[in-house]
Amino acid sequence: MFTYLRQLWQSEDLRRRILITLGLLLAYRIVAHIPVPGADVEQLRLLMSQRDSGLGVIGIFAALTGGALDNFSVVLLGLSPYINASIIMQLSTVIFPKLEALSKEGAQGQQQINRYTRWLAFPLAFVQSYGFLILLSRGGLGGFVDLDFPSFAMVLQGQFGVLAPMLYVTAGSLFLMWLGELITEKGIGNGISLIIFTGIVSGIPAVLSSMFFAGEGKLMAFYLFCIVSLAMLVAVVLFTDAHRLIPITYANQGAGRGVQGNIPIRLNQAGMIPIIFAISLITMPSILAQFLQTAPRFQFVAQFINTNMNPQNPTILYVVAYFLLVLAFTFFYVSVTFKPDEVAETIQKRGGFIPGIRPGRQTAQMLAGVSSRLNLWGGTFLGLIAIVPLLFTMFSDLTSQDLIISGSGLIIVVGVVMELIRQVNAQLLAHDYEKLV
């Protein structure tokens, strides 16, 4: 361990990148404690700590912001607008031929798509900030922020008084986006993923302290959840690296049997995207209920949703719906991003074939069948990881605020750490190679 750390420190370029990354992540944590001007932070924390305050949707969202919501920080939206913009652009490359052609132009085309993603993130952040602030207000947080600013006296009147907080929150989200890209360029690892990782990990000490100092009667359930989380951690590590190798034989121009190769198809082809989609969709009824509960004719609908589809108090119906959504979105996302016909065509153009399978259509059908079977097992595993913390909140005294980490957070943490280790080892290998040269 000490030898490995010494190697990291001896590599000048790697040391510089690590220090830059740590410095920028520290800047993110400092900004996460800067509240929106005019916010009543103490009142917000009081209401957020109440289990039955009707803020289950926000509680799930807060898990990825590392306390930014508790402080009503200017970065309370986190990177969700940028993530949503990235997903929209990725799906758009399949729907729109021009974007699909652009995505195939290599690094230059990818840079252009990234530019479109950044521009799309701005209006998404602005709209999402409005919806989020209104949701907070409808959830019983009226008065948590002063919406009347003297400098905006002529514009910010009545309903438009929310414009100033919207501008602060939107600017904070765009700042995080810029910070993430700066980490990716100047530091090490994927900056966006590292910021999300930091937000998740930074909330763990608060959970531990609140449990050990004020968690009487919950410690046994908490210890059991920690043991289950460790088992899930091992399973997620194995799951993240699991893949099936499809053998490929490439025709040899000279004598011999040809060149042997393979195509790896990952068990988790969709990554975290199915869970992000599922959370967005499963929380929509609860968000809708926040608006419907003020209308007398729809109160029974809002009551049914709050009883059966409330993320804060999950029921069997909620858990089953969540699991099925994760599984369905796994198949949907992979069907959009993985193209067996194109892979089969590429193999054929390079003079390769799968032993026992004819090139072309049969190869595509074989790849599609393998992908579907892997999606079934991968989507099932993702769904189980996502619902295990919910089952603890259903059958124990633990609440969502008492969980040290969620299933989705665990997958993010494992994925980020493993990718970071790969990049660090690659940098070390390049450093050793340079010394030999």
C-alpha cells in the first residue's frame, strides 16, 4: 500500500493531476455550503428532518447532493440538469440522423455533441429550478426563502418573485458542470462522476453520527443494513466487471488458422441509466400529488398516491413498480445504444466471423440473443440492488435518512472508484514506460 502511494507521489504529472482534482472537489464542497440569499436554512433543515413532511421525493434527490439541499445551497440541483441533457442527447443521436452522423465523426463530432449538451443543460436547469422551488413550497416550505429582493422590485412581484432564487440555483448547476469538465481536463477521472461520488460519500459521516448519537432502538437494524451493504458492495464489484466474451476468428491472409479474438459484452450494459430513468418516473406520481392535494376534487387521487406510491413510505406496490421499471428501462436503453446489426457488419468487413455462425444476419441475431439474456440478468440485479434499501425502510424502524447509502449510490460509488483505479494505473504505467525510454 505504501509502495503504491509512493509511486503515485513520485510521478510528477500524476501528483499534479491528483492535487488539482482534490482542490476542485474541495471547492465544490465549499460551494455546497453557500446558501441561496434570503433562505431560512434552519427552517428548511427542521422540515427536512421530519419523516412525514411529504418530502420523500426531495429526500431521494438530496442523497446525491451531499447536503447541498439541507443547506439550501446554490448548487442544490447538483448535476441533474447536465445528466438529463446527456441522456437526451444520447437518445437523440439514435432518433435524428444528423446527430447520429455527427457522433460517428470521431473526437471532433463528440466535442460538438458535448457542446450541444452544455447548451441544453442551461434551459433544463432553469426549468428544473422553478419546478423544484415550487415543489418545496407546495411541500410545506412556504416562507423558507424570501422571494422579494429590492433590486428586482419592479420584476419580482407575486409569482415572479421566484426568479431570483432560480437564477442563483441555475448558475450553481452550471458552475458544477464547468467544475466537472475542468476536473476531467486538468485532473484525473471523470469530473462529473467524481462530483456525484463526493456528494454521496460526504453524506455518510452525518448519517453515522446521527445514528450513533440519536439512533436508540435502530442500531440493530442499522448494523444489519451495514452487513447487507458490504455484501452488496462485493456483488456490485463483481457485477460491474462481469462480461461475456464472444469468440471471433479473423481470416489470416497467409498460412495458418487465422487470428483469434473476442468481443466482450458487459453484463451491465446500461450502467446507472435505468435507475435514473426509473427514479424519474416513479417519483412523478408523488410530485403530481403535491400539486393535486390543493384541489378538492382531486384530493382522493392525491391521497391514494401518497398512500401507495410515496417514496418516503414505500409499499409493496411501489417496490414492485420500481423493480419492473428498472428492468424495463434496462432493455429499452440497451436496445437504443447497442446495435447488433452494426456490430455484425463491422465484424464481417474486417474479415471476421463467430465460429459456427454465419456472418451477417445470423451473427446479428446471435449477438441480439446474447444481449437480451444478459439484459435480463443485469436488469434483475440492478432492480434488486435498487429495492433492497427500500425493503429495510418497510420492515424495520429505519427511514430513508438513516440509510448509510442507497442502492443506486452504491453502484455509482463502485463504478467511479473502479474507473479511477484504472486511470491511475494507466498513468503509472505510462510513467514507468517514460523512465525506461
